[in-house]
Amino acid sequence: MTRVPSVFLFLLLVFLIVLHQSMAAAHHHHHSIVSETCKHSANGDPNVNYTFCVESLQFE
């Protein structure tokens, strides 16, 4: 059986942590863009409902 070097496991762990953090930041950025866009649209047009707009454009 081949043993995986601990340095490789450490680097893999660091990579996964960095990947997770960058994806979380991108997700947060998307929500703020959606929120700001819907706020601007709802303030400028009485036919645009802010809550409907945000719920329609968000993804999980």
C-alpha cells in the first residue's frame, strides 16, 4: 500500500479551504448585486416588487 505524504494532504486541505472561501465570497457578491439592482429597480418603477425581484433572481 502506498502512503500519501503528509505534505500533500496539508496542501490539499489548504487548497480546499481557499476554494471554499472564494466560493463563499462570490456567493455573497452575487446576493449584494441582486439586492442593489432590485432596490434600484423597485425605487424607480412602482410596478417592480423588491421582494419578488430578489426571490426571482437569487440562487442557492
